[in-house]
Amino acid sequence: MFPELMRHTMVPPQSAGLYAELMAHAVGQPGDVLFAQMISSQVAGAGVLPPNLGLGDKQFAALLTTHFPGTAFKWQSAPALNDPRALERDDVLALLLEHRARRDQSEEWMAEIVTAACMGSDHLWQDLGLWSRDWLSKLMTENFPGLAAKNEYDMKWKKFLYKQLCEKEGLNLCRAPSCEYCTDYLRCFGPEE
């Protein structure tokens, strides 16, 4: 399950227990590691994802049953959120769903989760609670391969997604909504550590 990435990944101590619990029940699907990172990070307070990763209760229960059957993880029902950026959110979600690999339901869940994280103000991999940008690149390649292939210059993923939306609307200059708050404002391309 991505041994090349696991060799270089340090499990954050606050996430280790839940991550180990989830992975002990993983079924061996490509999204298992990614979902386990995001769930354990969200529970530990890392990233910006709301409870249940921004999925509805039924969707989150289905995700757990699909990827981690028999886990002892006890999740709580998440309240519906009033989203002032609903139109923007719908556009991001539509873009991701349009480019999904179309292999299984997990891609739709991943699109919802990535969309929720796009509303955060940090790099997308951090807002998702992933443990490095490499994991985000893996997420994008596995779930949205056509979209990932378009990012040939290694643009930061959140900025890249918003650039795709702007191009779709015929706009030439477009920034991700949180760029003015980003500590890496001047470095939008290249390797990230």
C-alpha cells in the first residue's frame, strides 16, 4: 500500500493510535491509507475538515464499512453546516466529480472531502490532514487522474483547482481564495516540504 511513500512518512504522534486501529481493519483498497490519515488527523485536531470529513452521516458510515470494516472507531453524528461559500463549493465539487476515475464510490467521497478542505486557508494537503504533499499528489492521481495530468508544472493543488475553475469561466487571472493569508504566497510552484 504505497510502500515508497510510507518509507518517508512520519506518523504524527497524536494520530498514531487511531491510524493504527484503522489500518488494522483496512481492506487493501488504494484509498485506505489516505482516508486513515485524514480521519486520524481530523480527530487529533489537525487540518480543517469537520467531523466525518465533511461527509453526511450515511456517507461516512459507508466509507468506514467499505474501507475499515470491523473497526472499533466510534464516530459521532455531524451537524449540518450552514456554508456561506456553497456556490464556490459546488463548483469545486463539480470539477472534481467531472474528472474522477470512475472506478468506485470512494472517488465521490474523496471529491466531497477535498472540496471541504478547499475551503480552508492553508495548503490543501495540510487542510486535508495528510502527512505530506506527496500523499495529496497520490490522492489526486488515484482519484482524479485526468485533472492530475493537467498539473504538469507541479502547481500547488488548491491554486491549481481554482485556476481550472477560472479557465472554465474564461478568466485569465485567478487566485485561490486564501492566497493572501498563505505564508508561501510568493512560492506557488515547485517542491514543497
